[in-house]
Amino acid sequence: VICGAMGGGAAAPDGAMGGVSAEAVLSQLPALLAALPAEWRGTTFDNSDLLGRERFAARLAALLERHASPSAATGDASQQQKPLDAAALVALGNAEDYLRVSSNVSTAL
């Protein structure tokens, strides 16, 4: 998950996988799958913000890290961050514009 696009898939000695911790990925994967935007399903995608797989994966990794530790975004453990949702995923942009090249789903997984 994400690590394939960000670093070959091997976990770093500190448990990080290409910039995102395994814990963040595992804790947020069910929410990510539940929130998959309708726009991510299909074969052709919006090409107004094409990032390429590496930049998309970096944005997704940062999003997962933020959601894995809710107090990290605000610095206040009493502040609850809203759950990962489709709007947050859409805001990431798109890896590529055609499924044959790549998709946000294939890049994320």
C-alpha cells in the first residue's frame, strides 16, 4: 500500500514504508476503502490536476499520517479530526488520466 509507488515496497528500519508508517496505512485502510470517491471508479479521470504516481502517493501518505494521528493536525489531543472521507480523497488530485496508465486506486493499493 503506497509503498510500491514511494520506495519499492520495503519497510524502512523505523517501520516507515516509503514515507508513511505501516501503522498509519493499516489504521486508515478501511476508511480509505469505504470512502473511495465515485470519481475514482471507471477508466478515464479528470486531467486538471495530474500529479503522476509519485506525487499522488506522497499526498496520500501525508493524508493517511494526518488521519492516523488526529492530534497531529491541530497539536491538541482534545481536538478530533473529521474522519477520512471522499472529499479529502478527491482533493488529492489524480495520479494519471487513464486507467491503462495508472489510477488513484491502483496507486493507493
